[in-house]
Amino acid sequence: MRRRYKTISVPEELVEQIEQLISQTGFRTATEFILYYVRRALAKIQGRKGGLERIIEDLSPKEAREVKRKLKQLGYLE
């Protein structure tokens, strides 16, 4: 099943700050960065246990591998 997307406006200043920050991470785009942290925040707000596992369940296999790879690069996973 193909995912459907909606456009959300983000202030240019915030996107510029994110773009500067992601050069130091494994994220390739501001969109990847924002999606990761929005999913993480939602899991926390909803009180999900095993937030990372639950978030990864919601991703495609390719996205899940990429998130795990980035988290390892950042030192959050071994």
C-alpha cells in the first residue's frame, strides 16, 4: 500500500536551522529530520511503551533500516 502525504508549512528560519544541523547527522533532508522527531514526540505523548519499536513498525522496511542506521551513527543504538 502506498503512503499518502500532506503538505505542512514550516517557517523558513526553522528549516534553515535544521538544514545546518543535519549536516552533522545521518539525516539527508529536513523532511527526514522532522518526520523522525514528530514520530518520536507522538510516541512519547501517546505514552507508547517501546516507542522506537512502535515507530519502526509504522515505517516501511526501507525507512526502518534507514532510521536504525542513522540512530547507530548518532550513537543511540549499538
